[in-house]
Amino acid sequence: MQKRIVALAALIVVALATMGVVAAAADAPAQDENWLMTSISGDRFEIAGGKIALSKASVPAVRTLAHRLIVDHTKSLHDAVQLALRWGLKPPPAATPSEQWELNRLRYMPKSWFDAQYSALEVKDHNQDIEETGFEARKGSAPDIRREALKDLPMLNLHLRLSKAAAKAADAAAQS
């Protein structure tokens, strides 16, 4: 009787784990954990940067980009934090120090430079994000973390297109 209860309990744990209800029993592979923590920090960076942009940008395409980044990265942050917690990981509470430096640079930048500088930063940042996220999606070991990366790729590609359009609009506004 006791063996049946233990076997049934083990079966339930396996079933719940495959549904994502129970935290993973093992540590996340280093590459997967690194991508997930980087993604969370990046989401925090994008949300903070978007808020700065909404207060400083004058070009409509740059304001549209900022709003979209806030909305999309808020959802991405929520999903990534939940995934990290399921793995027993402590999500980073803020953007990385280098991202904080970039945010301060944007915060104190003259408004006349802001639109072009912010949109150029977003083009560069999203190119890097796509490269890192694509690598995780192809080479990650943990299936649920790989799925998160795969889910993020279309969003990041859209953000890159919007960033390029915002940069073009900021350049055109600077020329007029």
C-alpha cells in the first residue's frame, strides 16, 4: 500500500512538473539561467527607458516606440519573472549597472539630442537582444526557458523594426 502511495505521489509530481505547476527539481542550466536573468534585466531597462522617452521625446514615432516597449516588456517581464520563480531563481531587481548608466545618460540628455540618441540605442539594443534570444531559442537546454525565448523573438523583431522607423523619423525631424 505504501509503495503505491509513493508511486502515485511521484506520478503526480511528474505530471504537475510537465504542466509547469511545480518548480523544476534541478538547477537551471547555466546558459538558460543567464539568458533568463539577462532578459529580466533587459525588460526592466526597456520599461524605464520607455518612461524616460515618453517624458522627453518630441518625434511621434519615438513616442510610439516608447509606449510599445513599455507595454510589451511589462508583459515579458511578468512572464520571465514567473518562469524564474518556478526554477527557484531570484530575479534581478533592476537593470544591470551598464543599463543604469545608459538610463542616466538618457535622463540627463538635452531634449534636442534625445529622439535620435534614444532610437539609435534601441536599434543597437534590439539587435543584441535578437542575437542572444535567438541563440537561447536554438541552443538552450531547458525546454520551458527555450519556449520563452522563442515567444520573445517576434516581439524583439517588431521592436527592431519600430526602432529603425523611429530613428529614420528622428533623423528626418532633425533635418527639417
